[in-house]
Amino acid sequence: MACVARSMVAVMRVAAIDLGKVRVGIAVSDELGMLAHPRPFLPGSSRKALLDALATFATEEGIERFLVGLPRQLDGSEGRPAREARQFAQVLGQRTGVAVELCDEWLSTRQAHQRLQEGGHSARDRRERVDSAAAAVLLQSWLDARPARSG
């Protein structure tokens, strides 16, 4: 019953971003807001081009919220990558007008590598897919933590 009731309400489209200097992973929620689907990575070398691509993506996909992975050190503290993620999240929200939420990405890349390896992907294929797979891990964790909606 919960699945039927859930599909009867409007579901927010959410995209997760795993920032990287070379590749930026992206994943988007399905129409029911239950599953995360990785998308092809975006180039990360130009922040302006990346922001433009994400603004277009948000418009085309009807994205209502972005999740940006917040990398932490093993001891839980935040270093330079976390400060860069916070700054990027702020600029992304201003550029797109879409709500942005920072999410702890603790071990998401490691989980993504493991899942891709278990799926039989070659080392080369894993390198090209891991960023978006990590974004999907982040998004799926966020989706799973949300309470089920009822009509």
C-alpha cells in the first residue's frame, strides 16, 4: 500500500553531486523518489562550465534540490576539500536558484568502487563510472533516510 500511496503524491526530483577536479559525478532520483540513478560524469576542470551544465541539467530534469557531497577527514574534521564543497554549494544555489544541501559523503567512493567491482566492471570502466556511482550512493542514502510519504 505504501508504494501506491507514495506514487500518488508529487515527488521532488533530487540530484546528487560528487565533486572532483577532473570528473564530477552526478546521480538523479527516479520519478517515485525511491531510487538513485547515476548519470554520465561532467568535466570538473572548469567550474563555470560545470555550473552552466548543472543549471541546464536542473532545468531539463526539473531538479528541485541538489545534494553536494561534503568530504570529511578520517577523524571527522573538515579540510580544504570540504571548504571547497561548501563554497561550490553556495555558488550552485545562487547560479541555479535550486535548493542545495550538503551531505556527508563518508566512504561513498569506496562503496561505489566495491559495487562496480562486484558488478564485474573492469578497472578502466570503474575509473570512468566511480564518480557518478559515488553520487548515486550519496543520493540513495539520502532517499533511504527520508520517511515514506503517504497520501
